[in-house]
Amino acid sequence: MPLSANNTKRKSWIEVPANSDFPIQNIPFGVFLTKENVVTVGTRIGDSAIDLGALQQLGYFSGIDLTDDMFMQDTLNDFISDGKKTWRLVRNRIADIFDETNATLRDNENHKSIIIFKIDEVEMQLPVLIGDYTDFYSSKIHASNVGKMIRNEENALLPNWPQMPIAYHGRSSTIIPSGISVHRPLGQTLPPDATTPVFGASRSVDFELETAFITTDANIMGEMIPISEAEDYIFGMVLLNDWTARDIQKWEYMPLGPLLSKNFATSISPWIVTMDALEPFRVASPKQNPSPLPYLQQKGKHSFDINLEVSIKPEKSEPTIVSKSNFKHMYWTMNQQLTHHTSNGCRVNSGDMMGSGAISGPTPDSYGSMLELTWGGEKPLKLNDGSERKFINDNDTVIIKGFCENSQVRIGFGEVSSKLLPPFVRK
């Protein structure tokens, strides 16, 4: 089925600002609350939010086999379950509806008033009901940096790391959309030179620059997804900030890995950018040495050229960019992550989310966490207002942006922005 929505010559009758992340070639999917307090599935072109539930009710998806309430729901899970053919049909139809040459909706003022909202008139929600969340550890540069701090340069990577995508299971109950604030967590830490832990607020709250992919129903229990088919089960991607309390993590992570240091909050961008929209930005991933076992081997371009940026904004100051990285540096691909995840027969469902792990580039200004950027706090970052940061301060806002761009089109994710508040106080 052709990807007509990707036609770079296409223009929309909806105004799209210069350098927008959301031209008509993007057509991401999300869920928002309208000014009439109606929750609906939607998409976005430029600075306009489009109510797909209203579009469906008014007959604009006629001829596409959809359940009557497909877009009149508070999650995308059912739509994602319908599979790649339906995703592509719907995305192509939306592109046709909003093409500048199509007068059907363009010249119908009554319908437009029901379907189209200004983006600042809607409140973005979590786009999917996330049943399970797995966070990978797939940047070789990040893993090596952390290994050097914990162990030494010779033993930076443990023997299993180059052989398979390493991950842990996260907590879906504290995944939140952009704009929702996060409280500094409480937990056990072991002070320097102490032998007994103390309980209190984390002093080393960090961000992790990540992306995540959202899956469709992929397999039945016991079935492995072949590497050659894995991408068919990936709906799209979001930006992700994997909030981390480094001092809590340091004390709790052995022998089973992180728990309270990670599960207090995970922030994601609200628009899911489809794999179809990202198709023009495929690139080869880094060469893998040693060669993976046969079930993880793949040929071709399976990574994506996604520019990533992190800023820290103190409460009464302008933001400072602290990191610029790129998704293409990831050692393990999303296909390899999904195949490995199911290789033991683990079932993967519609709306499951899998994080990339911190995305670090090859230079110090492209590292994906404060742990690396300040090298464990040894080299504080200076912000534009003159203040310094070893980790994230209370009332700082962390802003992650991401976009792909070539000579013809820019496809972006918008941003995931979250403010760190002091510890929660019961009233």
C-alpha cells in the first residue's frame, strides 16, 4: 500500500508555521480533552488539533473498515490493535482530507468548527493505556560511561551487554504526559563513608534522554517475533524522560536492578509519530561487534536520524540547552529489542511501551543524562543565568525536544516538558 501521506510536495489548507514539527507529512496520533470537556482521539497539523472522532462521525472515513467508535475513545489502543494496514489507510485519508486541493472539508465551515481546534485550546492526555513498560539500556556510549564510573575503563561493559539488549521492567502507573509536574522522590540512600542507610529525599534527581516505541498486539504467549517481522508490530515513537534518583539507585540496584529510583515518574511526549512518518529518515545503526546471535541479526537500515535536545529551565530564568544527541547512535535497534523481548515467549500487547534507555552521543555535550554530563557531579554545568547544576534542582523544568529533518521535510515530536517539585507533603 503506497505511503501517499509522505508526499513531500503535498501542502495543507491548514496553516503550518515555518519549522513546525507537524507538517501534513507527519500526522501523529494522540488523545486530547477539548474545551467542551470531550476526550477524543486526534491528530495535529501545524498548531491545529484535529478531532478524529468528529471526523469519523461526519463520515470522512467512509470506506475504511473501522468500528463505529474507533476514535471516540480515551486511548488509541483499539486503533493500534487494528494493525499496520489500518494505520496506513487512516493516515493516507487524513492527508487527503487536509490537502490544499481538497475542498470537501476546507469549504465546510460548519464541519470545521466541530473538527478543528487551536492547539492551546486542548489538553493533551496519555495517548495509550500502557499495560506494560520495559526500559532498555541500549546506548553503548551511555552504558560505557556509567560502567567507567562504577567500575573502571577496562570493565566498563559487562560481558552480557554486547550480546543482547539489556532491560528492566518499569512501572506503568507513573507514566505521565508532558506538562505534568514530578515530585522529588523519597527513598533509602547510603551516605558517603556510612554503613547504615538513611531515608529521605533524593539529592541526585536526574533526567535520561530517551525515546520509546509503542507496540500493537504482537504475539501469543510462547511465540517469538522474528527479527524480520518486528517492525510490523511497532506503531510509532514518543520522546521519553526517564526520571532517575541516582543516589537511591546506587544503593538499591544490586542484585536485581532499579526500583524506587526509577518508578516514581516517567514523562512522555503526547503525540505518537508513526513509523511510516519516520520512513524517510532511516539510517544504518552502529556496527555490532561481536556479531549478535542469529535470532538478532538483521541487514539494512533499521535506525533513524532523530535530532534530540535537552534543556534545563530554572523557575525564573530562560532555558539552557545542556545536551544535543541523536537516536542514530543507539547500538541495539528497536527491532532487536522487540525480538529479544519476545524470544522467551513473553506476550506483547497493544499499547505496551518500550524505552530506549539513555541516548548518549560520542561527545561530552551529547551525553543523555546529568550523571554523564557532570561526570557524577564532579564537573557541574553552568546555566545561562550563572547558576550551576550537578543534578536537577527543585522547580527546574526539564525540556526534551526531537525532530528529523532533510532537504524536503521536517518531522518532529514536539516536546516532553516536566517540572521537578519538592517532595510531596500530605495535607
